[in-house]
Amino acid sequence: MNKIFSLLALLIFATQVRAVSVDEYYASASGLSGEELKSELHNIISTGQVVLSYSEVWEALKTTDEDPDNSDNVILLYTGWSYPKSINGGDAADWNREHTWAKSMGDFGTSNGPGTDIHHLRPTDVTVNSARGNLYFDEGGTEYVDGSRYDEGTGSTGCYKDADSWEPRDEVKGDIARMLFYMATRYESEDGYDLELAEYSSATGLHGKLSTLLKWHTEDPVDQWELDRNEKIYGIQNNRNPFIDHPEYVALIWNSDSDGSDDTEDYTTIFSEDFESTTLNNMTQYSVVGDNQYWYTSSTSGNYYAKMSGYDGSYNQNEDWLINNQAIDLTGYTELSLSFLTMMKVYQGYTDFSVLLSSDYDGSSDPNLFTWTDITSQASLSTGSYSAVNSVSIDLTSWENETIYIAFKFACTDQGSNTWNVDDILVKGLKSTAVEENKLNQEVVLFPNPTSDKFKISGLTNSQEVSSLQIFNQSGSLIQYYESMDSNTEVDINDLKSGLYIVKVELESGKQLIQKLIVQ
């Protein structure tokens, strides 16, 4: 009874808030773009928001996601199936509350605020929800079939998954993109949760895959269902999703063009291995200790990866290295990075897993005879339960113009072992020749760097006029833009969070500077 009364009170409140038109609601954002627009939208959609409890979400979703052809049912997000409102719960054929922005990617759980915001909470089949887990959104994989669908209908979901990503049915791809754009705008550090979009997901608050979401936003435009749902949420929660009301805001903030790409430089894939050939392919394994176990390929739901365990009925001491079998030449590239995926299962412990780089390994001998740099601490790794975790982008700037080997070292004792899987190894960078002819001389730099509040372009002469200065974050999104600057102008970056940024300076002469900026 209390739940019903609470929802009725919210719906009554809806008749009052609708007095404000959509144009009035966004009036203060008019004419803005980039980070300024994102910041102002954050202020707009945060002000006066009614924060629901997690139990209130049940009743709210019965309103926001009601089946227009059957008022006793709700429509499930990923599958489009119509389920009775009454079978919400935790059984396999029930529907439950799906956090479209995976709640582990920001560590907010079901707490009031991001954990109860119905702009991204949607009804989903329990087992389909479980299958999606905390995977980021991307295309590919094999279709997920639900064997426990309510009323025994066909279990074909129209959704696809692999080890690290989930692809929903085409009809809601744009809906999902706009829900995530909302979350990345609504929850900033001042709210206790700084959510941002990237090319991967991380417990630090990153969710992916941005480039795919931009593409889906274009391919699946706003429809009447989204418009109606946005109005219902406004009546309950007293805030709106700006990217439903104004789809053009996406391009203004994330600097995307019509095909979902951004206008930063194109990165080149220098090395990659996804093991889909069903072999180690570009990688090889070297056993230092132990002959019974070794790195090999395995698969789950059609997705292949490299696997290592020290257990074969009993525990054995092992030291096994997974190394690329041909040296990776980084000559002629800048903005270099490494990423990979890990999936780990805790069994008995007594296991070490590390990631190392070498520029003097000979490609075939005992790796312990050569020099290796341990970069494990720079990576996000799986913490158990075979949860797929992207390493995040590891900076390889210090290895520019080197020829390197990448090693994944597994070691366990005869007392126990965990199992480690490695997948989707990727090294990428910018071809330095792309700007060689027009680049500024070596005396032109950003100073100070690192910095905490401002910087300037040091080394320019008074005759060298700056036509533009652009600042990009690591996901390639343009976050600050300056036009026709004086060469002595100091650039204020107080609003930027600590981290690594890319600054591109262009002069009227056509020469340019592309340099990293570290914000402390």
C-alpha cells in the first residue's frame, strides 16, 4: 500500500512539473557546446530530481515500461517480450531491474541515485539480465538463447554476446546509447560518482563502447516509445533525458559526425591477437618450470582466448610465459598504448600473474635471461568468477621507436592454482609521419607539463599566430576548444580532472603541435 501511495504522489506531482515546456527546461543550455554544454545539462537534470528508493523502482517501471497493447504487462528492454507486471522478482522466468549502465562500472550498486535512476533502469528477463552481466555494449558474438522464457515462447533474444561485450536487438540500440549518454552527463564527481564513456569499461566509472554507442545513436533515432517514456519519467523523477529531447546534443558534446566517428587522428593497429583462429597464432608459450601445464586456447560460447592453469587433477608448480612470437616494431608511431582482456577464476590461490615488456628478448630463449619491465600495476585485471575486465589503455610512450615483446607471466606453487585467461591483445598508435611535414620545431612545448591549473604554449614567436587549440580526453572526445588565441595566452584547465589529455595546436601557417598534457 505504501508503494502505491508513493507512486500516486509522484504521478500527481507530474501535473505540476509539466507546466515547464521542453524549450524552457533547456533554455540555459542554448548556444553551448562541448564540456560547457555537458556541464550545463548536468546542472539542469540534477536540479530538483526526485531520488527514488530501490523498492520504488519496481512500481515506477510498471508505469514507464507498460506495454501499450496490454496495460497489465511491461515490455522487456533487451528482448521486446511482454511480461505480466505481477511476475517481477528473482525466478528464472521473472523480470527484474536491469542497470543499463552496469552498476559495477562505477561501484554504485543499488544505492539511491545512480543505482535507482529510472532513466537507465529497465525491466529485463532475469536470465537475460544475468547473461548480459556487466558486459559493455558492442557488436558481435553469438546469439544468446534463453531456455527459461515465461510462457515457454521461443527463447531467441535477438541479442549477441562474447567474452566482453553485449549487443542488444536493433530496435533499442539507440535507446541504450542515449541512456548511457544521460548517465555520463547526470553523475559527476560532485555526486560521488564520476561516470564517463570510453572504449572499454572499468570499475572506476568508465563504460563502453563509446564509438559503438555513437554509431547506434545515429542508426536508431529517437522514436515515440522513448519520447513517451521520457515524459513518464519526468512526471515521476522530475528530470529529463536531454539526448531524447535534443539528439543533436550528442554531436555537440562527443564531437561525433554522422557515422559515429570522431574527428581526432586515426589510430593504427600495430599488433593484435584475439585467438579466434583457435590457436595461439601470434603468441607463443614458454614453460620455465613445469611440463604438465602450459598456455593453450580454449573457448566459451564460441569466443576463444588463451588459458593457463596449474591444475590437472593435482596442483603442480609452474612458471609459464605467453609472449608474442614476432617482435613488435613501434618505430614511427606516437600515442602508443596497449590493452587486453583478462578473465580469472580463484580456485586455490598461490598464483602470481604479471604483464611485462622487453626490448632485448631474443624471441625464443628462457625469458628470465633478459630484461623485463613489469607494467602489471598499470592494468585493471579480473578479480575472479571469470569476470571479463579490460586492462584499460596502458601508456607505451616511453617505448616509442623500440622493438618490443609483451609477456603474460603465470606462476603457481604445488599448493594451489588459479586459472587465468587472456584475450583481445591490442597495441595501437598514431603514425608520426602523418604530421611530420607540418609539425612545429622541438622548442615549442606545452609548459608547465604536468600542470594542475593552467598552461601556455612555450617557444612560439610573436609572429606565429594560433588558429586553434583543442584538448581531447583519452577516449578521443573533444572537451575544450579555443580559436584564434594569442601565443602568450594561458589556457585554464581547472575544470579538468586529473589524468592524461591530448592537446592539438594549429597555427595560421598550417604547422601543428600534438602533445600529451598531464593534469595533476
